[in-house]
Amino acid sequence: MGESVPATVSRSAFFIVFSDLDGTLLDHNTYGWQEAQPALNLCKNRHVPIVLVSSKTRAEMEFLRRSLSISAPFVSENGGGIFSKVITLRSFPPGPPSIRGSGNIPLAYPIPI
């Protein structure tokens, strides 16, 4: 704690933070996140997505995401659910020529979260 973070980072660098909840981002006894708030603010100010990963259910995770103002994808139930606003799938192997076109067809399916 208390270490300074460089003000500049290479433009080609891209960061993602993955965090567990209980006892990591959230206080083990109070489930508060006040201790983590400076780090959450830093990530938000630098546009670093925070992907929450937990054994909690989807409903519990959605509540916490709203409370923490986190909109990145999340992983619930120890990996049993992975949720994102849009999932992109590619046809593999390519479908028949009538739908294949010149190669794989990206399909996007919105998932409300």
C-alpha cells in the first residue's frame, strides 16, 4: 500500500484486473469495500476493467456489480457462469458455402446483465 503508480504507461499496454470478492475485494467480516475504494477509483479513472470472479450466484454478483459501479464481465459460481454484455461466436468449422461467404461468420448475441 502507499506505492505510487506511474502516471504514464505505454499506449500499447492494456490492463484488466481480475478479483475474487470474499476476503479480497470485500472485507471478510463486513462485506464492505471501503478499503478497496481507492484502487477501484484508480481503475475507473484509468479505464481498467475489473472482472469479478467468485463462488457467488449470478444474482449476488449483479447486485454487487451495481453497488460497486462495475460494468465489466463477471464470473460466478466458481466458473459455472461467465457473463458479458455481448458474446461473439465464430463458425468453426465454416458452415456450408451458402452461409459461409468468404470465411467464418461472426455472430453476436446480446446477453442482458
